[in-house]
Amino acid sequence: MTSAVTIPRHGGTGESTAVAARARQVVKAYGTGETRVVALDSVDVDIARGRFTAIMGPSGSGKSTLMHCLAGLDTVTSGEIFLDDTEITGLKDKKLTQLRRDRIGFIFQAFNLLPTLNALENITLPMDIAGRKPDADWLRRVVDTVGLSERLKHRPNQLSGGQQQRVAVARALAARPEIIFGDEPTGNLDSRAGAEVLGFLRQSVDELGQTIVMVTHDPVAASYADRVLYLADGRIVDEMERPTAEAVLDRMKDFDARGRTS
Ligand SMILES: Nc1ncnc2c1ncn2[C@@H]1O[C@H](COP(=O)(O)OP(=O)(O)O)[C@@H](O)[C@H]1O
Ligand SMILES: [Mg+2]
């Protein structure tokens, strides 16, 4: 078994750095003049380390923009983003690319697996490209946790959608990033496969100490998280700890009702 495996570098509940990422007064505007859209309107947020955070809100509320800014995939108009102690706003392109590669993991709605590589090769590809050697114990633990041990030689087209997305999750985890971002990671999956992937994300937080931020519009998906942040018109308007699907759904109905009357 894998009992001797160490806790991830950035995992756990390290007292001194309980916040994995934070946004301070972040504004993101697209376009100018008449066509100017404020996608993020002075957002302040702390993302707790070793926890699973969901970001919810109506379509167009700024969920993807917030995730992209936190992950250094998009620049901000003003304000600051920190990954641990590193201010990523203001980093030059090359440093930012390095930071994304070395410290951040991504899971997208489309699994983005290479069809000619088997599952294991897909999982280790980013590290192969970066010239880093995967930690064998860690890799085994990730693969065990995702339940892929028997499927490592399979190519993506020999795997179900849920299994392919678990490969994508394992790929994100393999490099032991400080934080993993997912934009609707179960958006392309049926509910059974979605539950499988969400269960694994939950497990990677509980057992591997991973920090995860997931954008979703699905109350059931959000209920796997420790905390839900609600966005509306580019602002964080509410949050919920230890969400249940029912409570999230109720809160969404609340927002809809308010939206209709305002
Ligand atoms: N590249 C872009 N150019 C112009 N407007 C954009 C762009 N990306 C997003 N927006 C606008 O910013 C707002 C927030 O978008 P987004 O973050 O994608 O919302 P969500 O993910 O919650 O659906 C929307 O009004 C959207 O139309
Ligand atoms: Mg979006």
C-alpha cells in the first residue's frame, strides 16, 4: 500500500499560510465606451488552503472571469491577485507562464487529453514537457485515489467520459500544484460520471490536502464543496459554508426572485 507517502508540499492546514490565493479589489472590464462590460466589480476573496471552494452565479455573472484572473490565465484591469505570497498581477509573461506551469493545475469542461497517448502518458505529459520527474509514490497514490490503476494503458477513446475526466483530474494532481481550478469540470458528464469525478475531487481535498476552486451552476456539484461563493453582476453577493444541494437550490431561487423584482 501507499501508507508511507508524505503529505503534499502545499497541502494540509498550515497555520501560517491558510490562504492559498486571494483577490483584492479586482476589477476586470472588457471593451471601452459604450461597449464596456464590467465582468468583475471590485472583488475581494480569500481561497482557503486545503479546502474545496465552489463559485456559483447566473450565466454572465463573472464566474469564468474570476477563475481565469485567479489562475493567471487573464489579466486584471485593476486590483491585485496573490498566489500564496506571490503577487501574480504584474508578473511578466514568462514568469506568469512558469508560475501557471509549476504551481497551478487546471481541469476544463473538455477533457483535453491527447488521443494517441494512454492514460498514464497523459497524466505525466505536463511534467514530461517541463522536464520534471514525477514522484513515483505520489503518482501511485493519485492513480489509486482516482481509481485508474487498471486503466493506465488505455487510450482516451477506450475510456468512458467519467474516466477520461478522472485522467484529466489525475493529470492536474500529479504535479502537486498549490491549487487546482476547474471551470464546470463535470459540465460534459452525465450525472453518474459527474458524481464519480466530484467524489474524487472531494477525496483529493480530504485525503491529499489539495486546494480546489470549481466553477459550477449545478447545486449538486456545489454540495461537494466546503464553501460556495455566489457571484452576481461581477460581485460576490453571498456565500455558504457546508452547502447541501437543497440549501444551494433554495438560495438560487431566492436570487432569481430578487432578480425579477429589481
Ligand atoms: N473576452 C470577452 N470580451 C468581452 N466580454 C466578455 C469577455 N469574456 C467575458 N465577457 C463578459 O463578461 C461578463 C462575465 O462573463 P463570464 O465570466 O464568462 O461569466 P460566467 O462564467 O459567469 O457565465 C459577461 O457579461 C460576458 O459577456
Ligand atoms: Mg463561464
